[in-house]
Amino acid sequence: MASTVVTHTPAVLNYLEEKGRHAGILSWVLSTDHKRIGLLYMYTMFAFFGVGVLMGLILRLELLTPGPTIPGFTANMYNAVFTLHGVIMIFLFVIPGLPAIFGNFCMPIMIGARDVAFPRLNLLSWYCFIVGAGIAVLALFTGQGFPDTGWTFYVPYSLRTGTNVTLGMLGAFIIGWSSILTGLNFLVTIHRMRAPGMGWFQMPLFVWALYATAWIQVIATPVVGITLALVMLERAIDVGIFNPALGGDPILFQHMFWIYSHPAVYIMILPAMGAISEIIPTFAGRTIFGYKAIALSSLSIASVGYLVWAHHMFTTPMSLAALFVFSLLTFFVAIPSGVKVFNWVATLYKGSIDLRSPLLFALSFIFLFSIGGLTGLANGALGPNLHIHDTYFIVGHFHYVMFGGTGFGLFAALHYWFPKMYGRMYNERLAWYYWALMFVGFNMLYFSMLILGMEGNPRRYYDYLPRFQTWHVVSTVGSWILVAGLLMMAYNFIRSARRGAPAPANPWGGVTLEWTVPSPPPVENFHEIPRWEGSAYHGFEKLQRRRSEAQ
Amino acid sequence: MVLLGITAAMLFFVWRYRLKRNPLASNIEGNAMMEIVWTALPTALVMVMFWYGWAGYQSSRSVPPDAMPVKVTARMWSWMFEYANGKVHHELFVPLDKPVKLILASQDVNHSLYIPAVRIKQDCIPGRESYLWFRPTKLETYDIQCAEFCGTEHSNMLSKVRVVSASDFETWYNTIEPVDENSGERLVQIYGCLSCHTTDGGKKVGPSFKGIYGERQTVLVRRREMNIDVDDEYLLESMREPNAKIVKGYPPNQMPSQEGILSDEQMTAIVKYIQELK
Ligand code: HEM
Ligand SMILES: [Cu+2]
Ligand SMILES: [Cu+2]
């Protein structure tokens, strides 16, 4: 594909070469460059993701047969492992997610800025993340071991168990700061630092998604912070807010927890949707269909998303009125997601589609996310919820959303922006092979869970009734295939970061600002702050004109 | 259906408008009509889904007036069913075709009573009461599982619904076993002791009942080790105030106090049963 290379003053070093004031590892961990911070997040998050996947593999292996499967692996260990798996995947992988990596790396460039508004605060966010994660690791190896409560920390069990709940919660609490600070930083950056001429409706859609996400991070995260703090207090000095034995209310905990944790699922998914909205136009070689609809749907998801939390609690004693409203709103919040999907598919219409790995992952995102969304509707309907709540159906559903959605979205973004990050290409053919493995393995692993849930297998079960075994076996085999694909992907990127063929500034024919700077970008991105004119994706018109002239 | 449509459209477009075949893309910025259609249609669709869900749920909340009430107590990690006449059992016996109302409570942490065969569940929250009802329509045995995570033996917190004919139920219901010195074996089953204790020497969350009577044992009293003899008095105290003396190597705060749950006669019967388990 033809690329438009904007040449820069060659004297400027790119961000990977430029050392700054420090040398070696310090030039990374003390760097305030948004691109380096993006990579710091990426390395640490993928390290945790690896551990999380390993935990998932252990869970699946244990479930291969009913009764104990792995010698020496007890129910208590299983409970700690699924908690660790959930905590890692949620707090250390999907919540920081795309904003921490690609938001940091790309967003300032995409709006034509030299960095985020508060670069030092940005580095502090990473430190909060690392310190929080470190404390969680400490919880693993001290006292009576990692919490065994599930990542939801429901009281009163979390008040009674002897495991390291307080330490684990303290870790999550501090990681929350990282999320809030990143959100604040992005809000200010997007408000104040857009290139001259770039109005709100001329921003790339990924930036819109980050903007909506940042509001949720800033508004919702404190709620979970308070909730966790109260549980820690309750454990330490019996304040009696949640503990029924002291007159507290365990349901209150669930409300407070989900007031954050439901919006948090939009912290996870919105940025991935934003990345998909960048990738599809680029590989269809045309502007996005329904720009405003997509941008506004991000905002409406972010706002209605605050009002549906109690759909996680339909089986607790609740008034009929509450049930009615929360179920109804849950259905409403599905509509903007549907609108996005329709607009993406319509963007393919009359494009000239170059099916490369980023698009392949993006289309898989649409497929898997749609399954996640539709199974979500089944959960949101009160009648079916009564049956499938807290079963493997839910486990299947949220893996489709968080892994099939956010995970595959993140992989799509990685294939898309990797050449920009490292100035090198990866092996495209290999990408197709591991895509196939991952796609097949994924569906074996999680579709089986949907079936298991409908058959009535509850979640968080170390052991299960023998009649469920068939689908557990399919699921476990699927996990092996999926992980084989993940390993191949890791190999592809690790190898290509150092030895891949040099990438041009614009390998895919993208039209947003990050493709106008060299790959990898120079230290402060722009020699001269660009002026922006026209709509976000007007660049495709020029591209098409050039192509038709060439014919 | 929707999924198939989306996937088919996606695949078709990718094939039809591939780079080779359609090198010149058309820049369609959007279409207000389309946006309205694909907002309105799904809205209508999900409202229908919502309504069906709501209607189905509502009927599951309106208990028929002739339903038979059964009190359910959930606790780590067993179920107890208590009938109007005081009969207590660890499995739920119900007569065919008669609606049953389950009144749910928990003694310790959150649990959730789940009967997959009738597709219902409801949480048991300590300090709150909740309910559930169903009508057994087949002479069958259904599984009961716990659906809310509650600790170590969560996946073994199982029981059964036994649907029996009306006359069988009548006989079962009206036989109330007397509490005498031989009822220990039955009591440890019904009162959920066996989810933490075994009778064959095996170790679970708590120590086995087998062969402890009359032995010397190391216990922790406020974290200080002490040696005691296992006798009637010690066993009774273990049930009334489990945290007073913790058997070494076992966790505190697990064993629920039986004060107010088991009567004195029942406790004595259990002590006798443990004594006999050599
Ligand atoms: C190879 C990859 C993975 C495997 C094999 C796997 C497997 C599993 C299994 C078997 C469970 C259920 C445990 C139970 O209920 O007994 C589970 C729970 C969970 N998984 Fe995964 N998973 C994987 C990747 C992911 C990813 C990428 C995410 C998030 C982005 C994720 C998030 C979670 C969460 C939040 C839970 C719930 C934990 C809880 O119940 O507290 N998993 N996973
Ligand atoms: Cu939710
Ligand atoms: Cu349970």
C-alpha cells in the first residue's frame, strides 16, 4: 500500500534511542515521555497477563475430570487461584487495558500534542500501578496466602476468611489511583491540547472512546476505593457497616461494589471499541460510516452504564420495582453497542478491503463481542437470569466480552500500532496461523462454558457433578489450543521488535496524525505542531483521488 | 439470528469489496435513516425480550396461596430443611404437584439455593429473609447446588429435591424420629456436621470424629498450646463454643456454634455417637 511519508528533521532521535537524563533501565522507569510510559505499561501488563493465563490453564486442567485432578491441588488452592486469576486479569490487565498502552502511546500523537498534559503525573500513575501490583504479590507469599474470595470480595465471606484479604484489597485500592490519575490526565489532555483546528467532532474515534472512558475512571473508581477501604476497616476494627453480625448490611456492599464494577466493564470495552473504529476505516480504505453515531454512542454507554449495576444482583432480595428498572435499563445500554456494530459493518460496505491481521483481529472482535453482548441480553432478562446467574454461562459471557472483546481488541490494536511503536514489521503469515489457533481455541474454551451454564453448572466450582464432564473436557482442550496461539503471538512480537523488517511511517495507509510522524516517532512527536483541517477521516478522499489518478 | 446476520454481512463485504475487486472505495459518511432504523429496530426487539423476561420472573415471584412452606437454612457447607411440623432434614422432600415455598436464610455467609432442573435460584443472605417457590411436576430427584461462593467446600454444598407421591410424602412427613441416644448418626448428617467432619478418620476442614474419644489432644486456647483429654465435657464445649479450644492444625472461626441449634439431648446423642466411633 502506498504510504505518505512526512520527512522530519533527521537530527531528532526517535523515542527509543533518545536516552534523556538517565541511562539504562532508569531512562525508562524515570521517563516522562508518554510513549515510553505506554511501553512500560505494556511490558508490565503483559507479564501479568502471562501469569493470569497460567492460572487459567491450571483451573482448566483441574476441571478436566470431576473430583481432584491435579495431585496435591486442594479446593482451597483452587479458590485462591481463581481469585488470583480474576484479580490479575481485571485489575492488572483489562482495566488499565488499551488506555494505559495505546492511550498513552498514541493519543497525544493522534490529537497533535507533544505529550499528555501532566507527564509526571502520568509516570506517577504507572508507579501506583506497580506498587499496587507489588502489594498484591506480597499477599501471595505472606500470611495465609492469597485471598480466596473471588475478585468480587463479597462480604461476609471476605470478612471471615483467614486469607490475606486486607493486603489484596490494599493492592487493588492503590491500583485504583493509577486509573483515576490516568483518567484525569487524559481528560485534560483531550480538552486542552488538541491541534489547532481539531474540533470535538474532528477527533479520531479512538480519542472519543478514551474521553468517555476517562470520565468513568474519574467518577466511578473512587466508589470502589471507598468500598474496599470500608471492608479493610471492618476486618481491622469491626466497624459494622457490612457485617450482618454487627448490624451491617452485606447487600450494601454488593451495591457499592457494582456501582463501580459495572461501569468498569465499559472502562474495559470502550477503548477497544475505539481501536476497532480506527482499524476498520484504515483497512477498508474509506471513512467510517456514522462518525457521530459512534462518538455519541460512547458517551451514552458511559452515562447509562452508571445506572444498571444491580443487574449483577438479581437473585438477591430486592424490590420488584428495582428489578424492573435495572433490567429495563440494562436492555437500553445494549443499544449503543449495537449501533456501533452496525456502523462498523456498514463501513466495510463499498470499501476496498485489505484483509490484514489487524483487520482480521478486529472482525473477530466484532464476532466475539457480539456473542458476548447477546449472551449479556440473556443475563439481563429477569426470567433467564434466575437460571444462569452465577453459573458457567456467566463465566462464558464475560470471557466473550472481556477476552473476546477487550482482549482481541487489544491484540488488533497491537497488530495495528506495533509498526509505529517499534518501527518494525512483524510476520504477517504467522499472524494468520496463530489467529486461527486462537479463534478456534477460544470458542472451544468458552462456548462450552455457555453450554455448561445452561445445563446448570455453577461457577467457582472446584468439583462438579459427573454429568457435566463432556463439555469441561472440550473446554480444557480449547484452553491448550488458545494458549498455543498466544505463545506464537508472543514469539512473533518479541522477535519482530528487534529483528523485524523496518516499517515505513505509514504501512497501512492510515489517515490519522500518528501515521504522519516517522516510525518510531521522535521524542516530542512533532517538530512543528500540525494544523488540522476537515473531518477526522477526510484523508481517505485524498488517498482515493490519488488511486483513481494512478489508474 | 442477529449474530448470523452480522457475521454473514461482514464476511460478504470483506469478500465482495476486497482490495483486488474493488480498488476504489466510496466514502459514504453515513446515513441518518439507517442510523434511525438500526437504533429503533433493536430497541423494539430488546423491549420485547425485556418484557418476556419480566413476565416470566413475575410469575416466579407470586407464590400460590396453597404453597407448602419450608424453611431453608444454608450454612457452610450444607442445607437444612425445616417443615411446619418441626421435622428437619438435609434433603428436600416434596409431594408431587403441590407448590412449595422455600423461605431462605443463612447462618454464616452468602449462599444461593439453586435447583437447575426447575431453573431457579435465590441468594441466602445472613440477616435477611428471601423466598422462592416452585411446583414439582415429575416424580424425580433433582440436584440442589450452591450458586454463591462460600468457601472451601462450596462445590460440595449439594443436596437433593426428592419428589414423591402425595401419600408417600404424608407418611414421611408424619414420622418424626425421636431424639434418643441412638440418633447421633442421623443428627450429624442432618445438621451438616459431615460437610466438615468425617466418620472414617479422613481429614476434611475439621478433624474426623473417629477414634478421638478418650485420646489426648493438643488444642490452642487463645493461641497457647494445651493438652487435654477428649471427654464428654470437652466435646460439649466444642459444640457450644467452638473457638474456646481450637484443635491444633485446624482453622479457627470455621466450626459454627451449635448453641441454640442443637438441643441438649441432641448434643448428648452426638457425644455418644462420637464415643462409639472407634
Ligand atoms: C487462556 C486464558 C484463560 C483461561 C484458560 C481462563 C479460564 C478461566 C476459568 C476456568 C475461570 C472460571 C473459574 C471458576 O469459576 O471456577 C475463569 C474465571 C475468570 N476469568 Fe478467565 N481465563 C482466561 C483468560 C481470561 C482473561 C483474558 C480475562 C480477562 C480479561 C479473564 C478473566 C476472568 C475473570 C474475571 C474470572 C472470574 C474469577 C472469579 O470468579 O472471581 N480470564 N477463567
Ligand atoms: Cu454489569
Ligand atoms: Cu456456596
